[in-house]
Amino acid sequence: MDRSIDFYTRIMGLKLLSRREIPQNNAEIAFLQDPEGKGAKLELTLFRAQKKFIQAEYEDRLFDHLAFEVKSMDETISKMRKEKVTITDEPFRLGPTGPLIAFIEDPDGTLIELIERK
């Protein structure tokens, strides 16, 4: 949980809103949101009984990815490289006037789409 909170706060720029134990499920949850409090909240859940997390191969995933809008793709990708974040797809544009997008992975291999709209 600490590694994920560090990634989403320090690297993705979210703010930790709360973190607490859920004894009924032997779990811990954390809620994060953009610093301005305008976007959706992200919930991270750690089930302590789950000893190993295995991310399915891309073609077998039922859940595909999360997406975050970024102000500057160049600055964001530069920061990701500095932090040694896995960049799975370098920035590319969806059509001549479409948004600029790229894909990275969080520490657990969850695919994250970065979107720059201008």
C-alpha cells in the first residue's frame, strides 16, 4: 500500500485524503484525489490475506486501464523517465487534431493512460 500511495501522490500528483483499516475484511483502503479536489476519487484497496498479485497478460485482462488528464505530456513523461516508471506506449496523437496520449504502468502493473488535451 505504501508503494502505491507513494506512486499516486509523489509521481501522479494526487493528494491522500484518508487511509484506514477495514478489520472485517482484513484490508486497508486509501482514498486519493487531485489536489484541487475537482476530479474523481481513486480508491486503493489492500487485502492482507492476498499474498501475491498477478496481473493477467494484457489480452486476458478484464479491467483495461485508468486514465488521467495531464497539463503537459512532455513534463509528465520526463518526470516518469526520471522516476524510472515503465512507459509502455510513448506519446502519440489520436488523429491529426486528437489528444496526445501515452501509457505507463503503476508499481503493480496497472496500465495508466495519460491524456493531454489542447
